Amino acid sequence: MARHGKSLLVMVVPTMAIGWLIVAGVLFGLFPKLSFYSCLAISACLTPTDPIICAAIVGGKYAERHVPLNLRRILSAESAANDGLAYPFLTISLYLILDKTKQEAILHWVLVGWLYQVVMGIVIGVILGLMFSHLMKFSHQRGFIDRESYIAQYLALAIFIAGVVSTIGSDDLLAAFAAGSAISWDGEFNDHTEGEAFASILDLVLNCACFIYIGAWLPFESFNSPELGITPWRLVILFLIILALRRIPAIMVLYRWVPEIRTWREALFSGHFGPMGVGAIFISSLALHKLPAAHNPPKNEQELLAASLEPMVAFIVLCSIVIHGLSIPFFSLGKATLYLTTTLPSKTPDWMIGIRHASTNISVSPTSVDQATSVPDANSGALEDQQPQHETRDIATGVQNITTTVEDLVNI
């Protein structure tokens, strides 16, 4: 993690800020009933890259075979980091809408949005992550814990941090990411857990549960709401513009400062690959929790935002899952797009790809090695003469066995 800190910072902060402003401008142009502050709030929900969908796509069989390892790692880390960093973008938008003056909104944003939620969440996550890391090292060195127990421990730590940080009202997603970064800072934790079958099974179960939840949550009937200014053709245009301008321009400009992205083709793929899913739904639910309930028709700007937020986010999430889910096979069609990895066909299930298999150790005695590697002192011509003799002897032995079997059958 220490080696990729600079690259992660470059990909997360400026990319999110640029995409946030671009999407807000597009929303303001397509939906004239919304104010610019409301567009900033909706754009904040669409800014983060979803870590669950990203892990499901990047960890699939097409990504394992066609996407370089450096891209898979930096995309996964970026999706986990910017999910929690969407809080400041959302809070400044909501404070500008809910507070009476801009000075009060900025004061709340600095004190609550940054110091209390972001900074405190990072500090708590780093402290708990370092304590957990030292505890696991101490337990492993003393023989109190085995390698298989690491998987269950990091799952328990994630639930514990989310519970503690959300109880005090801080940024639980960012705290969990900070804890994970502190644990894997020296790479020892990854050496113990990478490739475990239980981790792959757990990822598969959680990913399936999240996709089922998203499918059940989608409000299809709200995609056509003319009273709110929401129509299908506006939503389609919005998604196409988001797909083209949300990340690609920023990544194409900044990839020179990211060593993991080596060519402009990889930068284009990284810019395109920004799926929106559970993270966008979670951020939008936080916004709806702070906004008043919407009437039909909405009475003010706050109610209009509350009524328009869910249909827009849901439609973009639906299209993002479909389009970004097909991104890896599409980009792998051309060999010039990404560096391909040559693999042999296998019957291994997709969720078993990447699992570390135990090596078979066969103990061989020195005597057997000497016997196996001993070579007759004869020349090559003698060796060639010995091979037909062995073949003739094997044939004679086979004929004798057949003859004996026939005689036994006759006697019976």
C-alpha cells in the first residue's frame, strides 16, 4: 500500500472533483427545474466508484486474463477510497441548500463535513487498523492463530469499525478503508490472506447479495416523471454524457503521474471503468435522510431534490452495471488495447481463479536420485542396441501371459 499511496491520491481527489463539477453542469443543463446546488448534490451521489461492483468485474475471469495486475489493483483501491470521500461533496451541497446563509453552510462543512466525519473517521480507522495489525502479528508469532483465521479476523474488524464509527456519526466507509490501508501497509497481511478460497467464496456471496438488492430496489416506474422534469430520453443522454466526461478527461490528463498506468490505452480504460452501484445508492440514502419528505407536487427546492434524487441515481446505476459489466470483454477484443495474459483453458470455476494452490512436496532420497540419474558407461550406440532388446523382452512376456491365460480357460 505504501508504494501506491501517491498514485491513489492523484486518481482519487482531482478525478472526483473534476467529475463532480462536470456532472453537476450536465444535470443543470438537462433538468432546468433543479437548482445548481441540487445538481451538485445529485452529482455527489454519482461521483464515487463502487467497490463491490468493481471487485466483481475486475476479479472476474475476463479481467484475470486480459487486464494487467497493476490496473486491477489501482482500480480496486481507488474504488474503495473514493466511496468514503464522497461525503465532503455531498455535505457542502446539502448545507448550501438547507442552511440559511452561505457562511453558515461553509462553517458546517468544515467542522462537520471535514473535521468530524472525514478526518476523525480516518484517524479512528488508522488507529484501530494498526492495533489490529500488531495484534495479529503478535498472535501469529506466538502460534495463537493460524493462516486460515486471518480471513475471519478482517471480516470481524470491518463490522466492528463500521459499528463504532457510525455510532458516533463519522464516516464509516472511509474509516474502514483507512483501517484496511493501515493493515496492508507493509504487505504482510496480504501474504497471509491472498488466494484463500474462503475469501473468494465470501466475495461471491456478498456480490450476489448486493446485486439482488440493487435489482429489487430499482424504481422503474419513476424513470418517467414529467412533473419532475424526468423523462427517459433525458436520463439516457445524462448517462451517455456521464460515461464520456465523468472520468475519462481527468484520467487522460493525470495518468502521467500514476506509474501503474503506463500507456494512454490503459488510461482510457481506467477512465472508462468507473462503475456506480451500492456506493451511489448509499450516498443517496444519506442525502434523503437529511432532506424533508417530498410532497406531490413538491413545494420547494428541498422537496424537489428529494423526489428527483432516487430515480436519477437508480437509472444511472442500472445502466452502469450493464455497460461496465461488459467493459472487460469489449476491451479484451483488441490486443492493442490492453496487455493480454496468455492462459490455458481450464475447467476451474470463476470464483476459484486466483486461489493459491498448495504445492505437492515429494521427498526423494539421494540413493534413488543416484539410481535414476545413473547412466551406463557404454557409448550411444550401445544404448541404441539396448532399446530393441527391452522391447523384444516386453513382447515375449506379454505373449507368454496370454498363452497361460488361454490354457487356464481350456482347463476350466
